[in-house]
Amino acid sequence: MTDQQQDLTLQSWQERQEYAEMMQPLIGRMYRNYGVEILVYGRSLLNVDAINIIKAHRLIRRHEGVKLRLRESFPFIEALSKMKLAPARVDLGKLAFNYLHKDAGQGLSVEAYLERELADIVNKADEIEPQDVVLYGFGRIGRLLARLLIERNGANNKMRLRAIVVRGGRDGDLEKRASLLRRDSIHGAFNGSITVDEENSAIKANGTSIKVIYSDGPDQVDYTQYGIDNAIVIDNTGIWKDEAGLGLHLKSKGVKKVLLTAPAKGNIKNIVFGVNHNDIDPSDTIVCAASCTTNAITPVLKVVNDEFGIRNGHVETVHSYTNDQNLIDNYHKAERRGRAAGLNMVLTSTGAAKAVAKALPELAGKLTGNAIRVPTPNVSMAIMNLNLSKATTVDELNAFLRDQALHSELQAQIDYTASTEIVSTDLVGSRYAGIVDSQATIVDGDRAVLYVWYDNEFGYSCQVIRVAEQMAGQQLLNLPK
């Protein structure tokens, strides 16, 4: 490469960085002022740095075969920032690409085109009421839920984390809770500022005061004394899983609804957002967000069943170890789980395959499942061996799944990668329920094997938040349609 070529390459990079830096305040302002979350081909740009804005744009070429330069998309975000919009998730990448490369504008100005494409939210009043949220439990999932709720802080934030409830209350407990939120061995440092307010027994995170309440039971808290009312309690303890146990929360003053972050027992609705979230009725007071594995596999199974039909199949989960297992060999009530998690692959059972039927009844009795716990702390994989109702090919099946990831109603749940080098750590922090690894897809006539990665902590937590928003009546439009 000549000096001149090197200079041009550097200039190109600096230009992209400058446009990304100009986008950042506009993206933040649009969320704070209007509750509008900006995405690029499904990748959220909320609270990301300039480099990740550039990376999100680079994805477009992989999907479309054509670049979308930041200087081309910037006029669209600039125009959006001047519009009065109702809360929604708006895909800047799709809007700009369709206008520039698919002639979707049909001669319209950028402003007129955006008004047409976003007609459902342009100059519409914000009628969404804020919702108080309480996290009951503050373990792996609870702390990630806190991060997701806090990152959306702002005057227009509709899901307001008001308190966390834990057992204990020993000396130093508050600082330890704050420290675990501040630093995470897997997900990295908290994006912002966290301080401890000992006097008020609270954690202050990015300007929000979160009350820390100590309690020994779900029915022993009066939330109204902390100014909390009609709250959704997200129970992430895993202790209470049936209607009787979870119903104890409803006996506490100030609680309106309960959301469980584990598979439920009995007739509680198991919801996989994107698949059966519309089954949530406004009158439902107890709802379950199913398991991380059920959330990962159900959206993919749904689209495959809709298009190709599934006669039957087996799902094998290669799952990272969890806190339920032992660090070293010790007694455990479950078979094999007493052996050292960091040293062994541990064969165990999973109810995820059967649980799919609760969200997708048409697959009832068609799937079996098993699980292997492996010595990694996060990110898992589901291997789905499916017998289809009609024959297909690798290229046809992958093209279909890629289209579903980009353009279907499940685009927030299904991601797709064509990388030949991707490994589990690359997917830490993924906000999708599952990521189809297209390079591993196997097809032989009517038999298909699909490999689906998932961040069993963060991706699942994103699904939980979506279910909570649905329970609060705050489901947002994804635009353009």
C-alpha cells in the first residue's frame, strides 16, 4: 500500500468516526426526550460508543452486499432528531438503506420519506404511563435486569427501577450489592456511576436512587411506604415457581403483577416474547418468562415450523455451568450436578424442549431434549436435530433464517451469523434470544440440524424486560414495518 493509499484509508476511518461521534448525542437525546430507541439492522445504538456505531453499519454490507456509509445515514438521524415522535424502536439502517438503495423514497425528500414511514408515531402524543419495577432477588439475572433498566434512565423512561429486595442486611451488605452491580467478571464494568447511600439504604446508579429492601418473604413488604405503587415485581430468586408461592407477592401493598424468571409450575402462562406475548391479558397478575433455553429455541422453531413443518426432533443443549452447580465435588440433590462444574462436562436433564409446547402448542409432543453442562461461565448452544415435513437445502434454509432475522416480527429474537470463526465469548452481551450459526447448518433432504447460540444471561434478561413491558402495556412498535 502506498503512502497515498494509507492516507486515504486513514481519512476514510476518521470520517466514519466523526459521523459516529455526531450521531451519539442525537441518539441519546431522542431516547431521553421521546423514548425512541435507534437501531441499525436490529443492533441497538443506545449508549454505545462510536466504534460500535461504525460496526453496526458494517453489518449492512454482510446482509445486503452493499455498503451504507455513515455520511449517508447521518442525514436521516439528523432529520429524525428534529421530529416529534412517540416511543418506538426505529431502525435507522433499514430506513436509510431502503431510501438510498431500494428507491423506497420514490422522489420524496428525506423528511417526507421519514414522515411517511413513521406515520404511526409522528406527532403522536405519548400516552404510555410510567411503570414502577421491583427486582425481588439480585443474583446473576437480577443484576443484569438492573443494568438494562438503568441504561434507559431519562425523563421519558417508562420502566422505572424503584427497588431491589434481598435477604440479609448484615454489615457491609449494601456496599457488596453495589460492588456486584458495578463490576461483573463476564459482562464487564457497569456503564456509568454507582454510589451507595447508606443513610437511605439505597444504591444510586446514573442519577437514579434504587431502594434496597431487606425481607425474608414475598408477602412481608409494604412497598407503598417507599412511594412504590402498582409495581411489577420481577422474581428472579427461583425459589417460588407456582401460583401459591408467587401469589405471596400480591399480598404485599403496592404490588400489581409478578413476573417469574424461571420455568413455572402449574397453569401459569409461560411467555416467550415474540412468539406468544400477545397471550398476556391485562388481567393476568402472574406471568412466567420461561427459561433461557426455551427463549433461545422457540422463535427459531416457530419460523421453521411455519415454513417447512416439523414432524419431530431432538434438542441437545450445551449449556454453561450455573450457580446451582458445585465448584468442587460435593453433595447435590440432583444427579451428577454435585461434581465440579469447572472441570467436568455434566450430563443433565432439561425441560426446555417440552416447555416449547407451552408457547408453541403445535409442537406439543414432537420434541425431546437433554442438556450437557460445560466448563464455561456464560453463552450456551442448542443443537436442534429436526425432521421436517418437506425437503430443503442448506442454502434455502439459511436464506430463510437470515430473512427472518432481518425482516420478520421475530427480528429482535433471532440473530444470524455467517462467520466461520465465531466462538462463544464473541456472543457475550448479545441482546437476542438466539443466534443461528449458519455455517454449521446441516441439511439432508427433510432432515435438518441447526446450531443456535445464546447468551443465557444477557440475551435472556432482554427477553424478560420485553415481557415486563408487555405486562405494563408498553409494547413498542418496530419501524419501519
